Amino acid sequence: MSPLAKRLLFVLPVLLFAGLALYFALALRPDRDPSLVPSALIGKPVPPFDLPPLQPDGPGLAAKDLKGQVTLINFFASWCIPCRAEQPVLMQLAKEAKAKLYGIAYKDKPEASRAFLAETGDPFARIAVDASGRTAIDFGLYGVPETYVVDRDGIIRYRQVGPLDPDTLAKTVLPLLAELAK
């Protein structure tokens, strides 16, 4: 083996270790919030969708229904424990917000979703069913619950991964809704 090859064999692990150390140093810096999940859809139009209603006599939900008003879309499921914890916050949001709150039941049996809402309260102006999960995939859903704020033009302005809590509602969501309502 040539001397150059021996040096490369020695330097390569050192460079690999330095690269990994740099990656972890950046990922663990104190100013980074690991709960923030970036969304490629922020500032972009809502993906096209047209979903059937949860209630047999109710309206479904489509992307075109979001135009002309500030709206919130909440993906939920009856089997989701954080969704259950989030319901009181959604009920408060429905009372306080000057925006429509729409629900999308994600990969859930309609009868289970109806029972969940009967038990925990129904804050939604409309509820649709995403039985296949296709719409959730188009939104980039990581899991339920997730909430999206959509402006009058159908542009996604905010994404909340995980359950909404009173602090996030007061400090982030309600001020954003007030700004978008102007």
C-alpha cells in the first residue's frame, strides 16, 4: 500500500468523525426547538382535495370551500389520545376565533368519529372523512392531531404539529387569526 493510501485510511475516519460531531453540534444547539417541524406547504396553496362528509346529511369539505375566509383545518381521529386532550382547546378556539374550524377525520371509522365528537364535543363547522389518508399525505401530515391555518386566498400560513394547547392558542394561533382577518 502506498504512503498516500495509508494517510487517506488514517484521515478518512477523522473526517467522518468531525462531520458527525458538527452535525450533532448543530442539531443540539440551545436555540433550536426540536418540536418545530418545518412544513414545505407554508406560504403555498392548500393541496387539492374533495372529501365526503362525516355526517350523512352534512356537507363534505373541499379545497374550494376554504377560499374567501380565514379557516383552520384540524386532522383528528377517535383513536388518538392527544386528540382527546386537544378537544377542550378546540372548543375554546371555536368560541373565540373569528375563523371557521373544519375537522378532517383521519383514517377513522365514521361511527367511531361520531361517537368521539358526541363524547368530547364538536367544535367543527364542517367535518370530512379522509378514510384513505391521501389528503393527509398531500398536506404532509406527520400524525394526528395537526392543525393548519389557511388565509382567505387558500394559502397555508401556519401548521401546528401535535395538540394545540392554551399557550400556543393564546400566543400564536389567535394573534395570527386576528392579523389574517384584517
